[in-house]
Amino acid sequence: MKIFAQTLNLKDDPEIIKQYVAYHKSTWPEVLKSLHSVGVIDMKIFLLGRRLFMYMTATDSFNPNVDFPKYLTLHPKCQEWEDLMGTFQEPVEEAKEGEKWAMMDQVFDMEAQMKAL
């Protein structure tokens, strides 16, 4: 299993943030099924102010550079969802060129350290 952590910002508007949260309370089934079919096991998104943090687990074979674009082609609703969510989002200043959700580096793993004790 692979673990990914990513971040991005929502636009600085309380109404936009409220709408984004509302959409994610009932994510479209086609999106959920397509993400699962490309190897996403679980995905959680957290919000603080306007900063989003996504924690995702995926299969060992999952490659975000290949499988996220593939997910967008599996059902027309997937691209529609991404386009809609893009109207609420903006990259963080630390994002690389062309990166929407910026990849985060893991700096602590309690489980691994506990095993080493």
C-alpha cells in the first residue's frame, strides 16, 4: 500500500469554501467508483481555514502521474467533477509549475519508529 499527502488552497471566499464542503458531503458515485478502480483505496480531505490536506492510500501499483489522468477518462462525470472542483481551488505557493494538488513530504512515521524500538 502507498500513502500520499497533498495540499492546495480553496479560494479565499467563505461562500466558496461552504459550497466545496457541501459537494464533498455527497461526492458523485461515478467519481468514487472511478478513483477506486484506478487503485485509490481511501481518500480523506481535511480543511483548516482555506487550506486543504488530502491523505490518500492506494495500491502498490498506483502511480499518480498515470492513474489520476486515467481516472478522468473512465466516466464523463469524473472530468465534470474535476472541472467543477477546480472553480473552488487554487494551488499553494509551494506548488511546482503545473501542479494543482502539491505533493507533501513525509517527515514522521510513528509506526516505523515504534517498530525500531
